[in-house]
Amino acid sequence: MFDMKLLEILACPQCKKKLDYHSDEEKLVCKSCGLKYRIEDDIPVLIIDEAEKF
């Protein structure tokens, strides 16, 4: 289970803005630059080249 306390310190690696957690997809979303970062084994994968665009 993703630790919600991490949202207080995590930021989008591309634009440095706040990330939102989408529990239905198990992804961290940056609304500013339109990227979704996956979470594997409760660990966010914040690699820009591996992010999904939306």
C-alpha cells in the first residue's frame, strides 16, 4: 500500500510541482505537465522517460 505521507515530499521530476495520487490506477499524476508515474511494490517510479502522458 502506497504511503500517503510521501505525497508531502514528492514532486514531479520534470516540473517540480505537486503530484496527486490516483488510487484506482495506482499512479502518481502531475496535472501541470500531464504525466503519470507508476508505483511498483509501493515505490514510485519517478523516471520521466518511463512516465505515461495523458
